Amino acid sequence: MAKKVALLGSTGSIGRQSLEVIDALGYQVAALTAGRNVDLLERQIRKYHPPVVALADEAAAEMLRGRLSNLKEPPQVLYGRDAARNVVAECDADIVLNAIVGIAGLEATLTALAGGVDVALANKESLVAGGDLVLKEMAVTGANLLPVDSEHSAIFQCLQDVHSAKSLEKIILTASGGPFYGWNPEQLAGVGKAQALNHPNWSMGQKITIDSATLMNKGLELIEAMWLFGLPPERIEILVQRESIIHSMVQFSDHSVLAQLGMPDMRLPIQYALTWPRRLPGPAPALDFDTLSGLSFGRPDADTFRCLAACRRAAEKGGLAPCAANGANEEAVALFLREEISFLDIGRLVEGCVDSDSYAGGYALDDVVLCDAQARQYVREHL
Ligand code: NAD
Ligand code: MG
């Protein structure tokens, strides 16, 4: 059956690869959304003809409306902070693929799940910041969350046998180690934006590329895995797998370990999230063992990469601590990309923010929004 997909963040790295998968599968596009990239969104609209689209930026949306006026049936164009969420509420999709970057994706995830629509989730920040709210919506409507993040897709694939899944003992979350694996703080002090944006194995959006360099990405993924698979942080081990061929592993109570392997190509996990529970032929290339010289392993250095230590502490604290870690990181990464703070400042600020409060207790959406704003303010006040 050709599913109808609402694709949020369609102009980004995951968004563009998702459209390649949608093309290969012959699926339909129910909606497209982006932040402010009018040129690419316009080209996508002319190719996929979605009935409703959105841009976060109002001026960009006005420009888009003008450019689409010569279409016979132009799509409805929404804009503003709530636009992606409103698109999800209005469109007629079988599945929402959320590839927005940052906590900006949270409300769209919640809206889809509340409406009983499955979500293919690339937007890990929404689960990190508001995981409890996301799980509550899923429990009410029974909608599914299908992981797009390659590690979580790997774990999810390894847990498809429900009998084995019951005896899951631990998750072995793999990490590439990023461009600065093995570096010490003295070497990291001078790292600039261009160096940090140069990832060895993956080509991704700017924010997640910096997160991969600081190991914040692995910290966010640790918290993401806790919510998706219901394990406490001490049962999630992080292992450096330099070649990014083993995308993660699970260990069962009999100590059998299952791994999922593949080329570092996001089209595979994107496709599995869209076709689950089925597997179909897809555009990701096959793994070629003749050209693979070896698989190497190591441990992450959380003493040097403070974002990882901060996320583990936030995971142990629970409550809004992961939301604070995420908000502080979003602010710090934006400052680093504007070359206003150094590479090591990112970890210092995220850790300082996590340590500044207990963050204990339950929360509603308003609390998440407030905590995120306060974490960003903490960063600006501690430069
Ligand atoms: P990207 O920056 O390339 O794309 C982000 C998309 O979100 C763009 O379409 C942009 O227009 C849109 N956007 C940005 N700010 C917005 C806002 N305030 N409101 C609405 N839309 C907004 O990012 P990406 O690399 O594609 O990553 C997207 C998400 O997927 C992130 O959460 C990231 O952590 C996750 N992810 C990415 C990869 C990867 O390989 N790129 C892998 C795993 C997980
Ligand atoms: Mg990942």
C-alpha cells in the first residue's frame, strides 16, 4: 500500500534523503514543511504537489505564496512557530516523518501522536526534551514511534522478535567518535567551526554535525534510547565503532548479542521507519565486505567530552534535566556556529546548566517550554 507521508523539515539533510526514499517506494507526499528555505521548498512543491505546506518564517511564506500563484491548484501555505503542528493537524497523512532540527519539532510530534498518527522520528531533541509527554500521548492513542536515528533503528530492528525483546539486558549504543576522537582538551581548545563541521563518516545538517564532534549527539541518543526502549541509563553502554558500520547492538539475558550492520547511509533507517513492519527493496547500497578493511572499537572519553558526561548526569537526574541539557546545547551550538564561543565552551555551558538545578518532578508542555528558555538564558549569562 502506498502510504501518505507528511514530511516535516523537508529541505534538510534527512528531509532530502526522505524524499529519495519516498520516490523509490512510490509513496505519496501529504505535506511538506521547512524553516525558511523558499527556493528548495518551492522546487519540492512543484514536484510532489502536497495539498498543504508550511514555513516557520512569515516573510518566506509570503514569498512562497507569490511564487506559487501560477499553479493551477496551489497548496495551502501556513507559517509561524505553530505551522508544522497545524500542518500535522490538518493533513491527511498515514505517517508523519519529523525531520525538523531541535526542540522546535516537539509539538508536531505530540500533535501527530495525539491524533493517532504514527511518527517516524528523526527529531531526537523532541524526545529528549519532552519524552514523558511523548510516551503519554502514545499510551492514550496507541500510535507508534518509529526511530529514524540510525542507532535506534538498529536497536529497534534487533528487537523485532518479541520473545527475545522481553529478555533484553542492555543496549550497546555505537558512536563513530567524531572528528576529534582521541584528542585532549589542549588540542580541542583551538578547534574552529570548519574543523568541527568536517565529520569523518556522515554528511548531515550543521547542528547535528557539531553535536557529533562534541559527543552531545551520543548523549542525546542515550536519553532517546531510554525513552524508546524503556531502559535506565546504566543499562545503555556506549561503544566507539570508528567505521560506523555496526549501527548498534543489543545483549540479551543469555549474553547473546545481536547487531545491525549497514553502510553509513540514512536512507536505510528512514525507509525502515516508513515501511515497518515490512522490509522492501530500497536505494541504500549493500555493504561490501571485500572493501571493508576491519572493524575497530574503543571507549568514548567523557572526561574530555563534557557534553557526554552532562547528558548521562541529566539522564540520571530525570525530570526536566534532559530538557535543560538540550536547550543549553542548542543555544551554545548556535553561538559556536556564529563563532562567538569556543568549542570547549559548549561542554562547559551544557554541564554548568545541568548542574545548576535538580530539575526534579513531573512536567507539562508549558514546563518544557519554560525550562528550554531558562537553559538558553543560563548559557547567555555564563559566557
Ligand atoms: P538540517 O538542519 O539539515 O534540516 C533541518 C530541517 O528543519 C530543515 O528543513 C529546516 O528548514 C527545518 N527547520 C529548522 N528550524 C526550524 C524551525 N524552527 N521550525 C520548523 N522547521 C525548522 O538537519 P538534519 O541534519 O536533517 O537533522 C534533522 C533532525 O534529524 C535533527 O533532529 C537531527 O538530530 C536528526 N538526525 C539527523 C541525521 C542526519 O544524518 N542528518 C541523523 C540522525 C538524526
Ligand atoms: Mg544517530
